[in-house]
Amino acid sequence: MRKLTAAALAATSFLAFAAPATAQEAAASVVVIHGIPDTPVDVYVNDALTLDDFQPGTVTDALELPAGTYQLDLRAPDADAGADPILSAEAAVEAGGNYTIVAHLKADGSPTITPFVNDTTPTKAGEGGLVVRHTAAAPAVDVFAGEAKVIEALENPDSAGPLYVPAGTVSATVTAAGASEPVIGPADVPVVEGTVTIVYATGSLEADNLGVAVQQIEVGSDPSTSTPPTTEAAETPPAPSTPSTPSANPIPTGVDAGDSGLAAQDDGTNLALLATIAGLALVAGTTGAVSLARARRQD
């Protein structure tokens, strides 16, 4: 079987997606994630083979696509292009939108396709964003940062976040709702300034193959704000400066987006902030034919 590399996939994406774009129209960004264990598939978009032998656990590079409605069909590897698909869905993407399309298991274990809208609001200076999405065949889950429960009763296929926290490393566990025994983790994921890290729970609790897929979106950060000095203050000689003490936890400059797990900070400095936003509303994912509207965080 021919397997498209990420570079080849990006280079051929416009050939596979038929909707034309105008010069004035911003493309949509679309990432595709395969979260169904033990089930390689061929992915057709608008009847064109786009991902050949798409393997479970794969997170594609972002595809820049013209706005439009796309027909998605998943077939067994090497199946005839006219064969009945294993899964089908339609997704409408808007110009300039940012989306993730996930093939995954429902809570009852049956396969499905869910598109998500990604919030690309810039973070504040020194902060990163964290999103958790339940796309596994498992009951509702709680997410803990250390000992603090920061997300409660998250159900498939819901999404919680973004949680905006200081950049650093967060180590978290996932349990069945109301339980204390982890079903995923503990594991660490860095939170990077100006980047939203999205963690997807995948697999099946019953089949004992739960796992995670990780996606990162660079959204940028707003510069720090400061009050300009007054004229009087500007004319006052500055006080002698003292050497600054290096931070014990410097902000990381890079992040491995591989098979890392869910996030939370080892030293607990993020826990108070995370706890205050534990009641975030869950953003339900949509299956089947959907029209996606861009989500934005309110200031």
C-alpha cells in the first residue's frame, strides 16, 4: 500500500479537495486524527483517495483547504473506491476557520466521525491553553491536575477548555467520573506560551487499549501590558537595579507533540487557577452532517 507522508499529504491536499478558493478567501485549517484502535482505513474526500492506509494514532499536519462542504468516507484499506464505506460524514468548513476531524469510538464502542471547532484566540503573555476531548469508548471521566479535579464528568464526544494556565509542565490523570483509580496517566504534557495543546482520549476501556492523541495549535500571545511612565517619573533618575534571579521553572521553548499524555504542573502552581475554571461548559462535538461555526474565547 502507498502511504502518504505528512509532506506529501500537504502538497496534494488541494488536488484532493475539490472546492475552489478565491484569491480573497482565507483557507480553513483542518487536521485529521485517527482514534480507532486496530483499524487502518483509506480516507476519501469528495470521492478522492486522500489518506491511503491511514493508521490508528496518526495526527496529520494541518491541511489548508478552501471553504466548502466536504464528503468524508472511510473504507477498508485497498477496498474499491465504489465499495460501501465503513463510516461517512459531511463537514462544512468556513474560510479562516480552524477544525479537527476525528475518527473515533462512541461511548458504546461503535465507530463515528466527529468534527471539532478549535478556539484560536491568542493567549495572554506567559500563558498557554489546554483542551481535553473525550473521544474514547468509556463512560464520563474526571480529569485531575495533581490532587485537584479540574474537569468533571466529561462525556464522549464533549470538549472542555481551553483552560488558560501559566506555561510549564502539567501532569494529570484521568479517572472514571467519581472514581479515584486512573484509567489514563499520570503523564506529563508541556503547556507552551501562545500554543493551545489539545489532548484526545482514544480507544476503549473495555478492550483495555485507552490512549491519547495530542494536537498543538500555535495561536500566539498578546504582549504584556504596562503603564507608560509619566513625565515626572521619566525625569526621575532610576534606582540602581539589582540582578534578577533566574526562574526555577523557565518557560520551555519547544514541545514534543508525539504520544505524550494529559497535562498538569508538577509543583502545583497551576492548580489554583485550574480549579477556578473547573466548571467550564462542555462544548459538544457534532457527528454526521454539520456546519461548523468558529468558536472564540470571550475576553
